[in-house]
Amino acid sequence: MRDEAAGPGCLLLPLLAALAVCLRGALDSSQSSWEMQKWPLAAWGMLELSCKSMWEVQEGSMDQPSGRSFMQVLCEKYSPENFPYRRGPGMGVHVPATPQGSPMKDRLNLPSVLVLNSCGITCAGDENEIAAFCAHVFELDLSDNKLEDWHEVSKIVSNVPHLEFLNLSSNPLSLSVLERSCAGSFAGVRKLVLNNSKASWETVHTILQELPDLEELFLCLNDYETVSCSPVCCQSLKLLHITDNNLQDWTEIRKLGIMFPSLDTLILANNNLTTIEETEDSLARLFPNLRSINLHKSGLHCWEDIDKLNSFPKLEEVKLLGIPLLQSYTTEERRKLLIARLPSIIKLNGSIVADGEREDSERFFIRYYMEFPEEEVPFRYHELVTKYGKLEPLAVVDLRPQSSVKVEVHFQDKVEEMSIRLDQTVAELKKHLKTVVQLSTSNMLLFYLDQEAPFGPEEMKYSSRALHSYGIRDGDKIYVEPRMK
């Protein structure tokens, strides 16, 4: 028995279809009497087909989840009207003519990288059509859709045989359980993005067991406060992106090292990790292959935690911006102190550490700590003193331009020592001297004598010229004479 909630259309449509068939039979038997009627034979045929099509649509809708299907969105986005030409890597997929009402077009211009984010997708659609269209696809972005059933995702992925990258971010997949039979369809995926999917650790473990070639896993924005260890290690994973969660305790981070012993890159930004509570030997065993770690905006607040990063035997790249430890230092101090403490890194906060910069930083480190009490001096200081020896403090050199000088002002038989600003012009100096020599500015000539110049006084004839351009120094002389009438 059909569901009564389907509405009266369930009864009306088959009756209309039957009526159309009967009427068409009557037309065929007495065509001459009907030819002059308002509704021609073709119209009744159209009614029959339309009713049949409507019935098939309603029949299909009772078996399919509500919402838009993957195939429906695919056909709409990559139809010849929207993509009239081949764009980027990929190929045009030829589809033969299909019955009226099918969503398939004559030809779709499908690239090998499909981006179908934010399209309202809830289900897969016809699996045969997916297989026909997507045999060449290797990247698929399904982020920010409405997929909540892993079985529907499996129907899509199992029909994309060459898929290597899959983005399922911001789909409500936490509403269903991922069974191992479904996860098996992901076996060829190498990069999987589950950001903001709220995927449970049980789901992650199922994925890890069924994806033998998984190399990159993204688990950001999933509200993790703890890490649940998988029953088996994932030897293939090289990159783990687990930013913007709530991981605070190092005991949770160490579980990641146990699960992913081949990890090359660990991105932990925006987790409030407060300290690294682990011995040096244990750190080396937990992350033996770690080459890069990102601790941006973590809660690290002591230098001992930074020193422990040296325990990772292959570490080359570190990102450490926005941590409490560094807030009291200048930008220059932060970088130099970090470089000096981390002798094996070749890239800090995204910038290459050149050999010259490393030497400058290590010498800076020695001078920075040379006045500290012995109990506060880090061990690294003694290592660097062994390398460079004890350095003398740098001389303080003020390279700022001189702002004023003391000069002798000569007028007639009077000499007066004055301090003058070098940022003023000749015209401004004349105004300043007007009360001293009792001459108007228009009746005043100035001559500058450099005490080391061999050519005698130089007339200061350009009123807008700045005094610093003359190179005036302390002890030089300025002569004032009245202008001849």
C-alpha cells in the first residue's frame, strides 16, 4: 500500500494516464468524427506522455532523498550553456540522446577537477550516470553542501575510480555512522578534507583503516578537545592539519605521534597548547620523521618548550607567531632569539634562514644574555660561547642626523656663540638673527665658513635652502654683513 501522505496525485495521475489511453483508442477507431474537434490526436498523445512522465517522477521521488542530487548539480553547472568551451585540464564527455525528461545533456564539458561546493547537494543520483561522467575526475570539492548520509557519499566516490582528492568540509556527516563497507569506496583517496564536519574519532579511525594510501588529512574546526587513538597506526599519512580545535594538553598531541609515525608536517595552529610535557628521548621516538610544525597562536609561554623542539631529529621548519612567550619582545628580538635557539631549522615563520642571518642571530644571542645572572643563562648560551668565544658589547652608534649645532656668529667686531637648528632655511635663520645684529632680513647678507674648507666663506644666497644641506658642524662660523646700497 502506498503512503497516503503522498497526496491525491498518487490516484489522479494513473487515472489521467488511463483516460488518455482510452481516448486515444477511441480516436483511432473513428478518426473522421474526431478530426474536427478542438483537441487533435497529438494533444491526447502528449497528455498520455505527460501523465506517464509525471507518474515516473513521483514514483522516483518516493525512493530518493529530498534535495538536489550530485548528478543534477553536475549537469546544471557543466552544461554547454554554462561551459560552452573546454576550460582547463579535463575533457568533454559525450552523452548520447536520452528520453525526454532526463537531466543529461548532449555534451558536458567536464574538467578533471570538479568544484561543486555550496550547491545544496543531499544525495548522489543515478550511479550509472556518475560513472559515465566522472571516469576521468581526480579532484572533487563537495564542501558546504547538505550531505548527511555516508552511504550517499559512498555512491558518488565509488563511481569516480581515479579520485585522489576529496573535500567534504561543512557537510553534516556527523548525523550518520560511517560503516567500513562505505569507507572502502574511499580506498584510492590520498587527500581527504573533513574540516567543520564534526567527524567523530570513530569515523576517522574507520577511514584510516580503509584508506591505505592516505597522505594528507584535514580535521580543522571539529571541536576536538581530546584525541582518541586508533587501534592501528596509519603509516602512509604525511600531513595532518588539525587547526582551530580545543586541544590544550600535550598528552593529546602525543597520541597523534603514536597514530601517525611517518608524519612529516603537523599543523596545530589556533589550539591552546600550553606546554610540551615530554622528555627529549620520548619526543624523538614519537615524531621521528617530523620536518615541519606549526604552533601559531598556541599557548606556549616558556623558552624550555622552544628548546624541546630540537628533540625532533628531522625538524627543519617552525612557525611560532602569536604565542604568549614572545609578546614582550620586539620583532627583531623574537626572530633572532628563536633562530639562535633552534640550530637545525632552515625556515622560520615562512622565511628562509640564511647562513649570514644565523651567525648574526647567534652573536646577538650571546650579547643578549651576557649580563644575565648565571642561573638565568640558557644552556644554548654556553654552546654559542664555545663556538664564537666571549664577545664584546657592541658600541652604541647614533646614526640619526644632527638636529642642531653651535656656531660663532660674526657681525662687525662682535662675536656671539649661538645654537641653530639645521632643519630651518636661510630665510628662517635671518629672522632669528634680526634681533642679534639689528638688521632687517632684506638688508642682511650671510656667509658660511667651514672651518676645514680651503676656499673661504660661502655666501648663503638661496633663502629657501635648508641649513643642513651646507654640512654645518659645531664650531663653524657664520658672518653677517649689511647689504650695500
